[in-house]
Amino acid sequence: MYQIQILKSKVHRATVTEANIDYVGSLTMDADLMDAANMLEHEKIQVVNVNNGERIETYLIKGERGSGIICLNGPAARKAVVGDIVIIISYALIDFEAAKTFKPTVVFPNTSNLLV
């Protein structure tokens, strides 16, 4: 059997709180959001900017729990400004048959990036 790439986790419509051009790279996310979305530190993610259509791939860094931080770091900081709305997505390879019943984890934070 073969595997396909499928949506594993999504943080839907988070607000960018920081953009740090001087950092090495990645996206820093509140640890509470990461846990709720079933995402891990250093996991590859896709960031889709609702405001300007930019799509980038990077990886996650665990941010302070309860802080609501969504910070694009390094070159990614050029792809969004504070206040932009983003969708943060991770994918997984999964057996085709298992994918038919797999349910991704989707989190809908409030405007402060906190869990409701």
C-alpha cells in the first residue's frame, strides 16, 4: 500500500503578534496552541497569510505558554506584519486506507490567540 500526505493539524486564523527579522528563522507559537493543535516543536509547517496571500514553509518554536505569541522569525518576518491573520498548517504521511477515516486537529483561537 502507499502513503499520502494529509492535513494533520491546523491553527485557523491566528493573529501575528510579532515579526522578528533578526532571528535565525521559524515561527514561534504559544505552547498552549501547539498542544491543542497536536503540533510539536521543530515540526515543519506551512503559514498562509490571509491578508496578503503569502505562503511559506518553516518550522515551529515553542513560545511562552498562555502568551498568545505568533511570531514570524528571520526571513519569514518579511511575509507578514503585526496584525495579519494567518493559518498555520502541518501535514503527515499516512497510509491511504487509514487516511480515509483520519480526522485532523483544527484549533480556532480568539483574536488574542488564546483558546476559547
